[in-house]
Amino acid sequence: MQHAIDISVTVNGERVQARVEPRTHLIDFLRETLDLTGSHAGCEHGVCGACSIMVDGQMVRGCLMLAVQADGASVQTIEGLTESGAIAALQEAFVARNALQCGFCTPGMLVAAAELLRAHPAPTREQVREGISGNYCRCTGYHAIVDAVIDAAATMRKG
Amino acid sequence: MDDAPLSAVDRPNSYIGRSVPRPNAKRLVAGRGSYVDDLRLPRMAHVAFLRSPHAHARIVAIDSAAAKQSPGVIRVVDGREMAAVCTPWVGVLHHLKGLKSAPQHALAVDRACWQGEPVVAIVARTRAEAEDAIALIEVTWEELPAAVEMETALDPATAVIHPELGDNLAFRRDHVGGDPDACFADPDAVVVQATFHTGRHTGVCLEGRAILADWNPAEGRMVVYHSNQAPHMMQTVFAKHLGLREGEVRVICKDVGGSFGIKVHVYPDEVATVALSKMLGRPVKFIADRIEGMVSDIHARDHRIHAKAAVAKDGTLLAIEIDDLTGIGPYSVYPRTSAVEGNQVVNLTGGPYVLKGYRARTSVVFQNKTPTCQYRAVGHPIATAVTEGLVDLCAEAIGMDPAEIRRRNLIADDAYPCKNLANLAFEGLSHQRSFSRLLELMEYDKLRAEQAEARQRGVHRGIGLACFIELTNPSPFMYGIGGARISAMDGATVRLDPDGSVQISSGVTEQGQGTEAMLAQITASAVGVDVSRVRVTTGDTETTPYGGGTWASRGAGIGGEAALQAGTALREQILVIAGAMLQAPPEALDVRAGVVVDRATGAARLPLEELGRIVYFRGDTLPKDLPRELVATRHWTPKDYPFCFTNGAQASYLEVDPDTGFVTLLGHWCVEDCGTVINPMLVDEQIRGGVVQGLGGALYEHCVYSPEGQLLTGSLADYLLPMSGEMPDITVAHVSTPTRESALGAKGAGEAGTAGAPAAVQNALNDALRPLGAKVFAQPFTPARILGALGRF
């Protein structure tokens, strides 16, 4: 810890001061230091998307960003997105459509879906498939996830 | 109104057949899951493993002096030290005659036999510190000749991996049914042949393997939190190899991030983690990272099959002959063994069809690669690709439509019960109805017209059909008779609490397929309460009845039947008590929506919470001799048939670009028959997920090795997985032939999708390539292989 660096991050609206090793990835900082275990580490090399979170409003892979790089940033994880109700329509649609099985990809998948719907409030199935194509799901085969995102988009458009 | 008593599944307000959302899904979408890596215990340490960088090498010396001084390091343990506390195991089953393997240790002793085998364990305060210390360990290796290719594993020039076994042949089975020689010699028969390959691939559960072991020496208790499908099996394994009693070991499986058969085997690094906890007297956690998972999770489906078939000119299939070869790595995996997949290829090939002759051989060989074992749909996608590839070759050879040749040869729906030439007993299948339904669903004739029109435009599209059988609900004939302590029976305990809520605990387990939803629906229906009043407990050897867990599509068929019987028994017990309270014969009452009612009129008589209040708090008001048990336990195991077979049919529609070899999947259909469907939405999602897992193996996934035995596709940047952009929508439909072995009538559905998808894609590809004179039979069907078949690469 001789090279530990002080950082200040806003996580799910809470101001967090911490001293971290420079090598600590943001996903490990969130999970291990802050006990925000909702985001998952699936591959730790940026392919699977399980660790997708929001940093300053943009989707980021938590395993490809260091905690020190988040100094001064605002981070949203599945815990914060759930409590704020920001992705409630997506979460309800995922449950109704059984768009999750083991649930390990789901927090990251929801972040990807939320970002997709921000850019395309009325997406086609192809656009949904493209929008979540960076998030690996071994269980569902994706069909139900596409259904759920389309349903959630309709709900959200109705307001 | 019909006075006939309602059947066990056809009760008023039944949830059987209803698409109820899963009770655990809300928690998971909120990020409130509880996977092993989410758990923290006081004094918990982390283990990382130094793994063999060589396919085969002698461990000359291990210098861990510097590692022991590294910050945070608690303990460094090598194979010899580990062997003093943990006994080795041998993965054989007696009923697989001749199967042999060598003792396997939790950490390699003297010699490593595959790249990725764990060699040294480092326990530290954090995983990062443990990994830092790995880099400081000096191992002196002496590389040994490696047996890498399965094709040459039995050559005299190839090194024998375990000299004490004599050779590299782990298992061989020859089977002959009917008279294949006469069929192939028939002068009127047309004989077709091909060599099929299925690519070695692996499960890639998004949550890697994970275990947290907590030995409390003061209590003499080992509690293991495990990402696993079979907690009772693991309890036995940990107890046996660490010298404990089974009762001293508790295995808890909370949320499991995907399993697919990957998490039902004994892994040396996991056993080592439990042993380390025992050595240290504190909790030790091991989380396999993706890179080490790719070389240490079991692989599967590394097969080469020479195959031929004989067909009469009128389209009658006559005989099939296969010679299967599979490489399983250096050890048969404990305790289910690595001979089962090859054995299944022999059992399942030709399964949907009436044949006059069948000859099959499987040769299972050792090699210095990652061990292989059972992975979702064990052997099925291999057998189905071979069978359905041969059927299409037969159709082509005699100029018959692929749909027509199947119609003519599928076992008739009125032929059951029957046995086939592989000696499989079928209780009742629906090949003909399922196949007709498939053709209807996909609009076969219309699709053929569309395909022909596309060809006019120079667009190469293909339609592929595949019929299959699926083995589900295995009896003790799967593992128990071979000597493995793997339960084929499962229990359910159902309890009514004073407030009218119902608790069920079951021996089958949840990994996302919806086991807990299925159990809640059955229990709610059987007892007669709203499904929201049912709480489900699974995955804990201490609090659930003994059972096998969830694998081989047994959760609904076996665990569900136990739940139905336990729930029914509890209802009967409730009615005896209610009868005494209401001065009515129990048979005149029923429980519906949480209320004791008049059976005939449905009139409400007594809410369950009132019954509960009286029984638990005012038992003094009840007759002295009244039985007042509000808990019922029932167990169930299949007894009539060794396995409960299901059937189905799939179709793929795709487009090939002959210039690039790229394949675009345009559509996929599956019709399957799993008997009674408990939750149609969950079953459809099992099918869809399974189909995509099959498509992955057919098109993308491949564990590619160098000639030296180094895995070249060991990261997700190199190992391609099916992602949403390339996957098609999948249409699913059902035919229902309930099994009469159980009151529930449910067969398994977890592997049907994976069983048939690769064959459908293979046949669609060859249908698309036919005008170009090319054929492909080696999975995965990569652009390079397609271009190779076209002579363009």
C-alpha cells in the first residue's frame, strides 16, 4: 500500500473518500471496498460486460477502468439505479419476460439496455440486439431480453 | 358438472401450466443476488493457484521461499503437503466396464498432466496478494513428451500418460443391435458416409467456479458455500477425501451464476480450497478467474465420428454404423467419469428412427489437455449431428425431400412402449406429431419456395431439420449402480406455518432455470394456497431433504414429483384436522386459495391461518387423539424406466456468403415434448437458452490447442461466444405426452435445445452449400472451414 492514492468518488449519490492502490480496478473497488456486490466481474478483460456501470452518465466496463481514474466522478451501480427507480420499467419487464435466468449478467445487461433506450426510445429488435451485443448472457439465448427491452421501451414512452 | 375426481395436477386454481414469474427474479434484477464471491466471513483468506504452464512435465523442485515472504501471504502449500491432508480420487464407475483412470490429487504431485493443472496453492489476505506471490515461486520443470492429439493417443509412438494403466485407452464400448452387416450388404441399399467432428468447447458460465470453505475446528464443522449443482454429492466428496463424517460437512449453494453441467464435477482447486480451510482453521475463498477457468473448467464434446448409413431406394432407413473417438484429458473426471459422453453417443445415435441394424463403437482416450466431462446435453448434440447428417445424406442420395425421409422413418407415435436397437426403452414419445408441428410452425413449404427464389438471385440459403431424443429423469442406472454416491432420489418437505404460509425445502437446486418457481407452483397447487404464500429453500445439505440436485434435466420430473406428493400429503393432513374442527368428513373438504372449503360447493369454511392458530396455539381445544402434523415429507425416484426419454424437432434457416464464409442465422424453430409443462414461459426460455448454447458450439466456440498442448483460445477475446447480434429469434412450441411414471407427468426440458441445434445448423449449411458442391461436417462451422469446403481457402 506504499503507493496508495486518495480518491473522492460519488457512488450512487453518496460521497466516498478512500485510499486505493493504483492497480485496483473500479469494479473491485466497488465490490470489495464498498461492498456493492450487485455488479459482477465476469471476465476481467473487457469482453463479457457483466461489470457494466455508469460513470458520469456513460456506460463503462468496471474491469477496464481503475478506481483512481474515477476520482472526482459520479458512479452509478445497479444498487443506485434500483433505488432511484431509474430502470424500474426495465427491471419489471425483465421479471415479467423471464429475461434472466442465473442473473449474473443481469445488472450489466440492464445498464446496457438503459443506455440503449436513452439513444433509441423506440428501438427495433435489431437495434436492441446491437445495443446489448457487448453483454454476454449464457442462459437466455437473448430472445427474452430483446422482448423485455422492447416492452420496457413501450412502457417508458407511455410515461 | 363432471363428478370425476380431479387428478393430482388438475386441481382448482392450479398453477400447473401457468407462466408465473419466478419468485427469485426480482432480487436478481435489483443486484441483490448472493453469489459466492459476494460473501464475506471474518478472517476470510483468499487462495490463488500456480498452474502448470506445460501440457506434461515433471516437477523437479519448487522454491517458494520468496513467495512465503511476500506481503499478505499466509500459507504456501504444494502437492506433497496437500496429499497429507487430502486423499486422491479415481474417476471410474463399475457399470462402465473396463473404464480406468489414475489417482488424481488436489494439487499435482511430482508431475503435471495438463496446462492449467493446479500445482501450488498460495493463501493470502487478498487475492491480489496471493497472485503477487505466485510470481515469486520458482518451479524447476522437466518437460515430458505429451500425448495431445486424440487420433494418435493409442499409437505405440505416443507417450503413455499413466504407465501403470498400460496404455492411453480409458474406455471402449462396442454395441451391435439387429443385423447391420446384412443391411449394408443389401444390394438394393444405398450407402452414404461421412466423418463428423464436434469441436472441443466449454461451458463459460458467466460466474466462474467459486467456493468458500469455513472450517471451524472448535465445532468440528466444515461449512462450504459453493457455486454448484449437487450439494449432497459434494458433501460426500469433501467428507470422504478430508477424513470427515458427512454430518460434519454442510454444503450451501446460494445463487449460482450458471452451471450447465460445469459445476457438477469435482475440481482439484476446489477440493484444495476446502483442505486449506481445514489446514488453516479459517475461511478460505477461491474464485476461478476467466483465464484460469478456461484451462480448468471441464471441456466437452471433443469427438471424431466415422459414420455410415444404409437406406433403401424407397426411403426406408436400414442401418447406421458409427466409430466414435473422444479425447478426455489425462484423468477421467471424478465421480461421474469422462466415459459417459462417449457412452451416450453410442446410446443416442439413431434414436428417433426405426432401424434394422446398428453398430457403434466409442473409444475414449487419455491426452494431455484439460479434462472433459458432462456438459449440457451430454453426448446428445454429437449423436444428433451424426444421425441427422446421415439422414440428410440418405435423402440426397435417393433424391428425397429431407422432411419426407424423416416422416417415413421416425418411430410411429402408436409404437410405444418400445425398445430400440441401442436397447433404450421408450415409454411414450411423439416424433411424428412433433415433426408435423415443426413443419407447420416454420411454414416449411413456404420457406422452401423462398429459398428457391433466393437462389435465383444468387443468395445461398439453407433449411436444416433435426429430430432428437433427450435423456431426462435418470434413475440409479445413471450413476448409482456404478458405485457413485449420487442420489437419483429427491425429497421435499412441505410445512404449513401458523399464519397460513407454506414452506417447501427440496433436494433439487436452482441455477437460474427456475427450479424454485417450479417447486412453488407445484406446492401451491398441491396444498391449495396462493403461490405468493409459498417460500422455497434449496441448496443446503442441512435444511433440505437428501437429494441429487439439478442435472440431467431431473429437477421438475423428480424434484417436482416429490413436491407434488409432499404437498398433497400436507393437504390431506390439513383436511383431517379441518374435518375435526368443522365436524365434516375430510373427503368433503378441500383447500383452495388458502381456505378450507366445501369440496362440492366451494363455500369457504375455515382460513388456513385460523386452522394454524388453533393447531399451534390452542391445541387444547382439539380432540386428544387427533393427528396434528402440519409437515409432510415425500421422496421420489424413477422406478419403471432407467431414463425418461423426451423427443423433439428443430429447424434452422440461414444464409451463407460463399465469398466470406460468413453464416447469418435467419430463423430457428423448436418443437419439443417434455410431458406436463409446469411453467410454459420458463420451459420456452430453457429451450431458447439451450438452442443458443448449441449454436455456440456449432458456429463459434472452440478450445484450440497447439501441437504442444497449449490452449490457444484461453481468453474471451479468442474464444468466441454467441452474442445477441448474431443470434436469431427462436420460435418454440410443445407437444405434450406426460410420463405415466409420476402423477405430475413432467419430463425434463433443460437440454432439448442444445441437443438439436448444431444438427439443424449443420444440415441447413449443407443445404445452402449443395448447389456449390460443398459439404461441412466439422464443428465449429467457421468461415475458414466453409471457405475450405468451397475450395476458396
